[in-house]
Amino acid sequence: MKAMDPREKTKREIAWVVLIICPIIALLPPRRLSSFTMSLLFGHAFAANYLWTGVWPFLTPPAVKQTSLPTEPDLPTERAREFHRQHQLLKEAKLRQQREGAESASDLR
């Protein structure tokens, strides 16, 4: 069996606790449909979804995720690869212009 990352192990343990405890708390008296009960049911559903599919990777902040795309993706046709190259060149040119504009604005100060 593969060793689990301590963070992942903790997330799974918390998900199991939430999966079991939330419905129990929701069924305790007084039973009424309030925002507290709905949040407990949402927590239960969220924990079940995490244990079933693993939803946590979708909730990581964008700064943590890898934002760069592969340099040469597997594209089906030569036309698609050429379009991708042109798009990358345009994106790089736009970034270069923005950097030059920022440098010239800082020079004026």
C-alpha cells in the first residue's frame, strides 16, 4: 500500500468524522429546517463527495495550482499545432509589451 501524504490523511480523517457526525447533530432535538441544519447537511454531502471523488483539488487557490501549460501539447493535427504556436507567440508578445509599459511607467516616476 502506498504511503499517504500527512495532509491527505488528515483531510480523509476529517471527511470521515464530518460524514458521521453531521447527520447525527442534524437529527438531535430540536429538529427544524434552519440554516444550521442546511449547513450540516451540506457538510455531510461535501464529505461524502470528497470521499467518493476527491473534490479538494478543485478548491485549492489558483496561486497553488500549476498555471503553466505544457510547451507542446498533444494536438491532433499540424494545423492545431501551428495555431497553438501562433497563440503562444502572441501571448508572449503581449506580456513583453506589458512589461515594457510597466518599466517605462516606473522610469517616468
